[in-house]
Amino acid sequence: MRLYYFKNAEDLAKSISSKAGLDARPLEERDFPDGEVLVRVEPAREVVILARLYPDVNKNLIKLFLTLDALSDYGVERVVLAIPYMPYARQDRRFREGEPISIKAILTHLKRYPVSHLITVDLHKPYIGEYVAGMRIINVFPAERYAEALRRWNVDVVLSPDAGSLHRAAELAERLGAEHGYFEKFRDRETGEIFMKPNASMNLQGRTVVIVDDILATGGTLVDACRNAKLLGASAVYAIVTHCQLLGNARERIKGCINALYCSNTIPCEYSSIDVSEDVAMAISSAL
């Protein structure tokens, strides 16, 4: 079985291919001066494609579709597709009338090709897989990797920034032997100020807190959660986030509150201390 990988995913490809016993080869990629792209791939009956789509998600999506189309033209029978960070997953429903469900559009297009499995890491919402039938989605959440990184801090409480991420907090807390919950937002009726506190009035006084989430973009949500945890008496606040985009002045914002930040290497950055290649390799092996 051959693994084709985008050039920007070479770091993951080398580790994954050795762990899964795959012959790894980079795609031939070309960017034209006018912004158009071209790929070339050797025909095969069954392949694994490792596509790191972030950054430049729109250009990389086109490269992926062109790759799948070329393989289909040459008679590929099955594709196992690994996308460490799945873009457009935050638009998982219509927030306003007239909007598309963007992730449904992406998955529907992928289903046009013989993709048997889509492997991704910490999908924004687990129910996204229900948008397309006939293509199995394997959602890897490396909870044990995260727990290994955090055990040194003797964590008391694991919190998610909102109820939508509670499943992450629950899975991580179980491995750490800690309590878990999520932040609720409240507005002061007199001042209009918004503040956050854990659900069920969980006590944070003098306790070590971990905030877990899937995406760190500008850092606003994470910093708000951190500040409110410390206002409620937390002695230290750590954060673990799967996909760290670190947009704008996010780096400066988090340094003012978070004691330590841990990110996975789905999106490489200076905080990418959690290697998910073994988890992805195991998911690929299970699909073959």
C-alpha cells in the first residue's frame, strides 16, 4: 500500500509511514503564477493520501480534489484519506438563513470519489460524520497523549470553554483522574459585562485547572476562560488545544494568562509538543 502526501506534511508522513508500514511518496505539486495549481500522481489500485490542508486551505482543497480526480481517472479502487485538521468544520450548520453547511459541501464532494475512510484528528463536532453516508469517518482524539503531557501538573479540574466541547474535557479528565465540566457565560445586568464560571458552581479555589479545546484561532475564548478561572481562585491554568492556528496577536494574549500551552502537530507551531502520528497511523492501519 502506497501513501501519497502533500509536501507540507512530510514530517507526519515519515513517521506515519514507518509506523503503518507504508511506502511514502510526495505528490508532485506545482503552483502557477496566476494562482492555479497542478498535481501529478502515479496510478495505483489502493492508496492512502495524507493531506495537510492548513494553511492555504482553499488552494490545498483544490489540490486534493485534483489528486482524487486523477486517481479516479486511472481506476483507483479505494482511497483512505487522512486530513489531520479538517477545514470548514466550524460551519457545521446554518447560522443564518441562506448560508451553506460548508463541511457538508466538502464531504459530499469527497464522496464523489472512491474514498472509503476519512481519518481526521479532533473533528470540531462528532456528528459531522452524519452528513455523508458510505464514507466512514474515523475521528482521532489523542486523549492519552494529552494526559501524558499533563500528568506532571497534578491536575484537579479539566474544563472546556463551552458545553459543545464537554466531551473532550470528560475524556481527558477520566485519564487524569480529575473532575470535569464546562464554562457557562453570564452577563451582568447592570454593567453589561460578560463573565464565565464553571457549570454546577464547581470550586476552583487553589486548584490546578486545564482548559481543553479543539481550535485556537485568535485566542479570545481561551484567554477569557483562563482569566475567569483565575478570578475564581485557580492556582494555575494550563491549556491543551489540538489545532493551534495562533492568528493575529494570539501569542501575546495567551502569554499573559496561560501557565503553559500544549498543541498537537496537526498544525505545526512552537507549541506543537504533542505528536499525533502514531494515533493517525493506527487509524490508517485499522482502515486497510
